[in-house]
Amino acid sequence: MANKYPYVASAGPLVKAVSHLRKSFPKEVTADTLRKLGVAPKNESYVINVLRFLGVVDEEGKKVDGKAKAFVQHQDDAFSAEFEKIVREAYEELFELHGDAAWKLDRGSLTQFFRTSDHSTEVVGTRQASTFSALAALSGHAEMPAPKAASASKKPRASTATAIPKAKQPLSTNQALGTGSVQKNSVPEQSSVGLTVRIEVNLPASGDQETYDRIFQSIRKNLINGS
């Protein structure tokens, strides 16, 4: 059994379709028309059902001039005032039950009405409610639904951390210059404190034998002999 009250999966395609029809309303509006316009991708038939329910197009998709005149109103306020009449007439049962308060009903109350009226499922009832809310916004009785961001449904990929190369460890003296070390394993006899000192000497690669001799003589004189 077909639902009495039509619905769209999300308000965006319906709002875009109405916005385009305000700019240019073809003599015939079908799912193929919306497909060519690209205003309701994968939602063409749902939007057409809503437009038929409102009476702005007939069963064949032809424009109904008496209702479509609302779409030639250039000012938003003027359009909303005319569009309100169309919505109120289409949802006559809802307004008979709630009066003007129907415009401000919360989502739960609207869903309750559509589910009991249509014996629809929770999902369908919720979509019927959101469809009415979108039409109420177009009629000037609510805020327009914010469009979903294109990337809202996509989770951002985890960024790959750039590997920071480890700083190269300086080569040990022996590795860098291939030279030996001088180790002092004893301290002067007068000292009462035991101490072991390891001395590593970096020898210049460009030095000659005389340079190396002077370095070791200085070490022996100043460090080993302590004189």
C-alpha cells in the first residue's frame, strides 16, 4: 500500500529542486527532468512524489499553473506566503488536528502523526516528518535545514606520520680516527680517593708523526706524570 504522505530521504534534494523551480519552472517536471538538472541525484522519484502531492505538477509531471504561480514570486517573503497556502492545503488533516501549531510541532509529534495516519514504519514516519519540516521552512515557519558537507560521510584518513630520521650517532674516537686511548688506572700516592680516568684522544687525520709525538708527550707530562 502506497503511503498517503510522501517523503524524501533528506531535505537537501527537495530544497534544491524548489529553489531551481523558482528560477525556471519547465512545462513538464519528471524524474528525468530532475536528473538532467542534477538537483536531486538518486532522489528524483521521491521529489517528484512530493511535488505531485503538493499539486504543483499533475500525475504526468505537467505544471499546474494555479499552484505553480507561487514560484514566480521573486521576493522570498512573497514566495513563502504563497507556498504556505499550498502546503497547508496538502496537509489539511494535520492542520485540522493541530491548527497553526502544526508548523512548530517537534519531530517526535510529527512522526507520531504520520505513523498513525499512514501506518508507516519508524524510518518512513521519521522521513515524512522531516519532509514536512523542510516544507515548513520553505513556507517561512522554520529555519532552512543546513546542507550536509560533502565530506561529512567520509572519515578522514589517518595521516601517516613522517618518519623523522634518527640523528646519526657520532662515531667513537677509535672508529673515527683509528687511534688509541690513554688510560690512567692509578692516582698519586698522596691521594686518599680512588679514581679511574679514561682519556680518549682525537688525533687529526692530517697530522704527521711529529704532531702525534707532541700530543702524547703533552699527555704524559701533564696528565700521567702529573708534573
